[in-house]
Amino acid sequence: MHHADYRGIEAGETQLHHIAQEHQHTIHVALVGNPNCGKTSIFNIAAHAHERVGNYSGVTVDEKVGTFEHGGYTFRLVDLPGTYSLSAYSPEELYVRRHIIEQNPDIILNVVDSSNLERNLYLTTQLIDMDITMVMALNMYDELQRSGDRLDTTQLGTLLGMPVVPTTGRTGEGIDRLFDKIIEVFEGRDTQTRHIHVNHGEELERCIKQLRTELYQHGFSDSLSTRFLSIKLLENDRQLEQYAAEHDPDGSVMAMRNRIADTYRKQSGRRLVESGEGDQRHIKAEAENQDIESAITDAKYAFVRGALAECYEKNEHSTLHALTDKIDAVATHRWLGYPVFLIIMFITFFCTFAVGQYPMDWLEALFDWLGGLVGSAMGEGPLRSLLVDGVIAGVGSVLVFLPNILILYLFISFMEDSGYMARAAFIMDKLMHRMGLHGKSFIPMIMGFGCNVPAIMATRTIEDRKSRLLTMLVIPMMSCSARIPVYVILVSAFFSKWAAFVLTGLYLLGMVMAVLMAKLFSRFFVKGESLPFVMELPPYRMPTAKAVLRHTWEKGKEYLKKMGTIILGASIIVWALSYYPTGDNRREQAENSYMARIGKTIEPIMRPCGFDWRQSVSLLAGVGAKEVVASTMAVVYATSDDEAELLEADFESEENESRIVELIRGNMTPLSAASMLLFILLYMPCVSTVVAIKNESGKWKWALFTVAYTIGLAWVVSTLVFQIGSLLI
């Protein structure tokens, strides 16, 4: 080729580069890393997003996509689920691997936790096997510096064949430099980027080469990386075994894999026997278990340790690690861990109720004033009733509990971000296994205190199907924030002096019922063995106020959005059913309304639980969303003469009780209120949760089973409490 041709190519490449910049060329970047490494923090800062960040595994259970501009490029950033490897043991591992293979991102951003280098770099070695372009974000670098550990990042990058950029996702330090480096790599200007092979040792490399040659001969392309495929086939990866079988109908590739694995096992076993000293029977038994999969894992860790030996020096006298150990001596103690957990739960619910009472009273006064203002400004008629009794009474009766819900989320966010939630799962593991659940089941169950839907989705982090399905079935026992309005109304009316104890008791009872039902289901409905519990305990971190408040407000916005859609719509429907057909007076109208007819139809079924038609129809309305129970009660009681009588009494009283509390106190007893609290706790989850169970389990059978058993359980428990209580009181 002539020199002019070369100049023409160079000019063409330069022109293409300018065109790419002019058109804001997109760089596709996938974030891959272990749970707790800080991927989502980097994603949030870079993409200006507000995805959930938690200091425990399983927060990101699906990919999140964000776009932003940087350095003349448009970045399409994908936050993939956290995973410890690219094997085929968990949904996260399969999901991440499938995304890399099928989507083929331009750059893999491998996020690594600086405080757990050896464990994090195991995943890095598997990514290297895939022969993909990578940049490493050495995240939480501030913790490594505080601990006194020393790391030569340049040397580490040279050994791994990729640039290494220190970052602190918590503060955003190093993020701009990280994406500058990604642009350098994308444009081919980075000097450290090179393709390397993780050396597994002479014998394993010979096995990999043999199988790779066989793959080439049978037409397997390098788009998947035949080296990666060879290693995974030698590791008995079922998904890729199926892939190989589909592209090799005569089975010669798998036959070659089996011969290589058998030969390796025999040779390594023979060497172990020949070189061994001591009990020969023990050595022979161990030799029979020298499988190639374990050898590949050992070789990868040996590579990681060898690399770190050249560039990393650990400070054995770190105060950071010592502090974590001191706290864990109490928080994860065999016996002390349980009372510590109970105390934290009690403080959470005490503050939710006691501190939240003040802003709740202010909001109640605001809606009472607003209802009075609208009522006095309008004449009698359906529009006035709609606004006062439907919209203001219905939505207002639920909206006043926004402070309580924000406080609850504030505590849960703090526990998640600090690292305590992982400890809670750890101390509960033994109890969970006795009840047929998995230690990892505890995290989705705790998440259920916020909302059952993401909790159901978080069960994807549980590897074995049995534990995953059992956890889905019992998560509805967890008291989601939608139940708080009903809890607070009933507790305020009858048990205000013991509010924190009653609320804590309800939440704990839900957990107890969950594990008891799991034990029952694991014995009769869901068969199979549970896998052992393996979970990382991350170091304690002080969450930033900005992060905690942002997470809390995100949940608050979801609640407000629900107020303006589901609750508003439900309140209007309930008002219409309660207002029509119209009658001569409010009591007659209420008794003959469509809502009363529905309630009186189901009242005979609910009467053993201690409920009249108003409570019964309120529970029925809560099928769509649990907050609707509170708004329905407010609307149903607001359309009766009872309200006028109680309001007159209220004007003469010095107590400043809310209307709904006074109305309920006049129509229920403490025993029927206790029965209703239990029914609300146990009966069917909202429709969104039912759909989530169907989607995650793959079958309507389990979703409908959840509906049936929760309703039956709620009815039985409430009936027993009310009937036995009636006999004793």
C-alpha cells in the first residue's frame, strides 16, 4: 500500500472522529461489580439519578439505565446487579453474563471495593477471560487510605491490563476523572489497556487450549470468547453446556470436555498420592475429589494474590477494622444480637409514632380547617359532599400519616446504608433455617416494612428456588408502610398509652407468623433442600445525611403520587357508593347506600371477627391498596349522623382528638380494634404485590395461593382473638 493510501486512511479516521464528536457519539458502559462495592453510588452521581443504594447485597435486582453528557460524548450507563462471579448459580450471575454477551457494551466499568480487594478481584479475573475492554473504578478509596493500607494503583493496572482509577462514590471524588479515562480507553489513547490472560498454571492452560482448539474446529466464533467458553465448560457451567450442545449436535465438544476433565482428575489425584505424606487413605479420598472446577477457582485466587503481593501492603493495626470488630462483638453476638435488634426496632417504631404525632396533628388541623372552609362556603348538595366527605376526608385521612411514613423510611435507610441490615440478616440466619427459610430471606422481609413489591423483587438474590419461593409467599406478613395509617388510627383511638409497644408487637408478630408459615409450607407445599447461607458483612459506614434524606424523600414522593392517583380515585368511588342513593337524612342515606348494601352482604362472614358492615367494607376496599382502608373508614363514617353528634361532643371537649379517631372510638371496642389490627396485618397483600409474586414465581398458582391463605389466616386469627376475648372480658 502506498504512503498516500495510509495518509488517506488517517485523514478518514480523523474525519470520522470529528463526525462522532459532532453527533455526540454514545459510549455504552456497563457497571459490573460485587454487591456493596458502590456501583449504584457511582451510577447516581454520574447519571444524576436517584436509585436505591444500600450497604447490603441485593439492592439492585435489575438493570438501571441512565444517560448523561461528558467530554463531548453521550454516555449510556447501565447499572447491573451486584454479583460475586460469572457462574450460573444465581439469577444475578446469569443476568450480568447475558447482558455482557448479548448487549456487548463498549466498556465494562469494573467497580471494586478497595477494602475487599482479593474477593472483588476474583470477578475481575472472570471478566478478563471474556476478552472485553475494561476500566476499573477502585471505589471507597477513602476507606483504604484511612485504614493505612498502601496500594500502587499504577502497578495494579499494569498487571491487570486496564487503567485503575481511585474513586469515592459516597462523595463523588474521582468520578469525573474516571469518565475521562473511559473516553481515553474508548478512543484508544490509554497506554495501560492491553489484553492479558489469567495464567491458571501449565496443566490447566493445556486443558483450556485443548478444548479451545476443539471449539475452533467446530465453528465456534470468538464473539463469545472461546477461552471464556472453554473455562466455563471445564467448570461444568450448565447454561453454557446447553449453548455448546445447541451449536455442536454430534456432541464432540462435550465429549472432549469430559475426557479432559477425567484425565486431569486422574493425573492430579495420582500426583497428590505420590507426593503425599501421612494417612494414605485420607490422601486417596482427597485425590478423588480433585475436580478441575475447584482447580480453576484456586488458580484465579492464586493469580489475584500474586498480583496484590506486588502492589498492595495491608496495615495490620488499622483502627477502622478494629472499630467494626468491636461493634460486631455486640451486634452479631450469639445472644446479645437479638435484644440489640429488638431495641433498634422499638426505637424505630417509638419515633415513628411519638415524633410523628406532632406533624400529624398539624396536618389533621389543616384538613379539618380546609373541610370546614369548603363546607361553609358551599351549599348542601352532592358536590359539597364530594369535596368535604370524599376528597378532603378520604385523601386527608391518609395524607396526615406522611410524617410517620417518612420517619420509618428514615430509620430503615439509615440501617441499610450503615451496614446494620446485613448484621440483622446474619443473626437471624439460624432462626430462619430452623423455620425452612434462608438467611438471605431476612433482607427482603425487612424491605417489606417499606413496600412488599420491591421486597418480592429482592428475593432474586436468594440462590435456591425453594427459599426464594418460600420468602415470596411470606413477605405479605411484613407490615408495609401502607398499613401505617390504619395502625395509627386504631392505636390512637384505643392503645395510645402503649403505642410503641403495640406497633413493635405487630411488626414482630408479622415476622413470627412469616417464619411459622414458612415452616408449614416447606414441609407440605414447597419441597427441596436449602443452600447454606453465605453473606458478606461489609464494614460499618456512616451514611451521609444527603443520601439518607434523598432516599427518604424518594419514598415520600411515591406516597404522595399514590395520594393523587389510587387513593383519590378510591376515595371518590367509595364516596359515590356511600352517598347514593340519596335519602331523607344522613343516617337513612348511609344505611341504604350501595356501600352499606355491599358491607351488609359480607357482614355475616366478618361478624365472628367483631366487625360491622363499615369495618367489613373498609377491609374489602383495602384490596387495591391498604391505605384505602383508612380513607374508606373516614368517608363511610363522615356520611353518617354519628359524625355530627361526635363533633358536637368534640367541641365541648378539651381534648383535641381527630374526627376519625373519635368516630372510630364511638363505633368500635378495644377488642374489635385489636381484632381489626390483626386482620390488617395478615390479610391479602395489595394487587400490585399479588402481580409481583406472579411475575417472580412465574405462575399465577402461587399468587392466588398467597391471596387465599392470607385471607383465611387473617379470618381465623381475628376470630379466635375476638371470640376468646369476648368470653374472658
